[in-house]
Amino acid sequence: MIIITGGNSWILHLVMMKRGYGSIVKDAVKRGVVLATQSAGSIVAGKSMQWAHIKRADNAGVWNVFD
């Protein structure tokens, strides 16, 4: 079982993609591993981050990774 929980959706997505966790999780789910998500984890596990941008989740587009 893989569990992805909450936090800032944008930072979670950035870290998961930069470290390769996105493809690890995707491959594991294809093999039948159970994926449990909550809050930001549910957003990053979705098809895209568009919902978070539309809803201005976690100040979408406002934060700067270098701040």
C-alpha cells in the first residue's frame, strides 16, 4: 500500500516529479498496489493539477519555489 497525504499540492507535485516518485507510484498501481490518498495527495494522484489551479488551491501560481 502506498499512502500520499496532505500539504501544499504544488510543492508535493514538484517534489514527486523531480524525485521520480510519480512514475514509481504509477507503475506500482498498475501492478495492483493499493494507493490511498488524502487532500493534496488526492490532487497529485489525479490526471492533472488543473483542478488545483482553477480552485486556487494552496495559492496556485502565487508561491515561488525559491522564496
